[in-house]
Amino acid sequence: MDNEKKCNKYEALFIFSDDEAFNNHVKDCPDCQKEHEKYLKVSKLIKEVAPVYLERMKEKKNNNLKKLACCFIAFIGLTSFSCFKMYDNYVAEMNADFDSCVSAIGLPVDEYGFLEL
């Protein structure tokens, strides 16, 4: 094991001290310099990835909106179809009860109510 003690002030100085004290300590302490370089690399990677991440989140949001629009259109279509179907059934029932004017005057008619020759 190494008898040297490693400096563990980096996080405390980063959070609680002012920029000048933090930069002075990082400049003088090799352990904190290494840690600071690691954090700078991570920060650089995050800055590079941020636009890609934001674009993916935007695409995901747009995909969710597209799904919602499709569901809405399907709901409207099914509702309209069922309304038309009910209307057709209503008209069919009304026509079933309706005698044609041709049969009302006693002329021969087919099953559709048309004059039979």
C-alpha cells in the first residue's frame, strides 16, 4: 500500500469555496488537477452529446403527438362509421314499414316496391 495520502478536498472546494480559492488549490495540488481534468473531459462529452439527446427527445415527443393524432382520427372514424350504421339501420326499418305508392293503389310490386310487369 501507498503511504502517501490522497487529497480529498476537490468536491468540498468545488461546492463551498469561491472560484479563486478553488482554482488556486487545483493549480497547486496534483491529485485535484487529475480529478479536475477528468471532470472537464466529462463536461466536454456531455456538451457534445446534449444536442443529440435533445433531438431524440424532440423526436420522441413528435412520435407521441403522431400516435395521439392517429388515435383521435381512428376514434372519429369509428364513431362516424357507427353513426352511419345506426342511420342506415333506422332508414332500413323506416323503409320496411313503408308501403310503396304503387302497391297502395293496388298494382303488383316486387319485394323492393317497384312495379312488377
